[in-house]
Amino acid sequence: MALTDKIAALVLGIFSSITTAEDFSVLPQLETYKVPESWRQPVAPLKIADKTWQIGTKGITSLLLKTKEGAILIDGGMEQSAEHLLENMRGLGVAPADLKLILHSHAHADHIGALAELKRVTGAQIVTNAESAVLMARGGANDIHFADKILYPSLKADRILLNGEQVVLGGLRLRVHFIPGHTPGSMAWTWEDSVEGKVTDIAYVDSLTAPGYQLIDNLRYPNIVEDFRASYARVRDLPCDLLLTPHATASGWEFKDTAAQKTPVSCRQYAENAEEKLNQQLAAEKITVN
């Protein structure tokens, strides 16, 4: 091992051993978009797999994937999370210039609010799909369900993906799967990593919920129910030894001093639970409409 690698490993070991969730101050609340404290409570870097780290907050997942040719970030959390993410990257030996690609799940402020600042600091390319790119360029304005209630700094996409396309860096291959519903541009990502020496299919799957959404006769999103059902079917069939989600608890994860999946959830279970809730929501809405 080179001397620089030994020093980096030593620094990381010290950082990991002395830093706990309670050592961080809670990130400030935004007056325009107030969220639970767990979404704003930073944690130290938490190892998920050999190349995959959670570097976000207790409640919101931000994944850093390290490769020999640089790093990939998937989701950046709230706008006020940017400096915390950069600090955690440095703790893992990833300088700002080492971040090459920024991916995401969907274009809401609690998952991409920090991306404009991260792109400015690192120069990383923003990789997304056409539906999300439009909303990102508007900074969240004119959202189908939330209008202008959850705004964030706007940003321009550098690469537009098609469903099933791969993103490759340093031998790591990520495949995108379009799963519209929560937003028209919602995505899942799958890749292979190793956990305790075993090759593991990791799936990072977007939210499958419809929080307060109008499902029946929604003029802005006429096919929302059909999209949800098609997405449930797609998620059930993903390569998925290990499931991660943008909201940690949705897939049974607890991010504190370690990353632990307290209640393991499979992709199939995740989709079936979401579909059951959608059916209940539809039934309640039909009663209200009638």
C-alpha cells in the first residue's frame, strides 16, 4: 500500500471511530420548505458495500460510489446539505474534483436540493432523464402536485438518459430503470457491489408513494395510476439482493453510527406494499368523489 493510501486509511479510521450522529449539529431549517429533523441530521460516512457509502442524513439517503476513476453521487438531499456532503466525501478520500457524475432518484427538493451547489463546486456532470431535467431547470417550480411549494436552486442536466441505459465509471456499471408515478421522472438504479466478499445486486429505488396526490381525473397527470402500476411491476423484477431507498425507513434502514437494515425489505415487498397503499388511497378518493 502506498504511503498516501496508508495515511488516507488512517485518517478515515480515526474519522469513523470518533464521529457519531450526535456530534453533528442539525442543519438549518429552510423557511420555504420545512421538513422533519431526521432529514436534516447529518451522519458520518456509513459503509453499505465495498464501493457504496451513505453520506447523507439520518432520514435521507445520499449514496457515494467510489471507483478507481472517480466517484458517483446518487441524490444530494436538502439544499442545506451541500457542505456536509463535501465534508463526508473528503473524509472518504474523495476530493471535490474526484466527483465525476451526479445521479438522482427524482427531482424534488429533499433529494436534489443540494445538487446545484455540488455541481458548482465539483464540476461533476448531472445525469438524469428528460422528465426530471425539465423540472430541475425550473428549480422545482410548477410541480404537478406541489405547484411552487418546494423550490430549490435550478440546474441544467449534462446528459439525458433513456430507460435501461447504463452509466459507467471505473468499471462500475449502473443501469437506470424508469419508474414514473411519484414523479413522471422517477428512477431506480441497479449495480453490482460486494458485501463481505459476496457479489451483491444493489437496487436504489425511488419512492413509490402518492402523498396527497389526486389520483382520479388528474388533468396534469392523466395516466398517473397506470404509471404507478407499471412501475410496481418493474420494481418487482429488478435485480435486488439489497434494497436502498431515498427515504431510509421505507426500506428498513437506520442510519446512525452504522448503517443497518433493521427490517429487510425486498424490491418485491417494497412494490407490493406501495400498491396496497395506492389501492387504499384510490378507494378513499372514490368515496370522496362520489
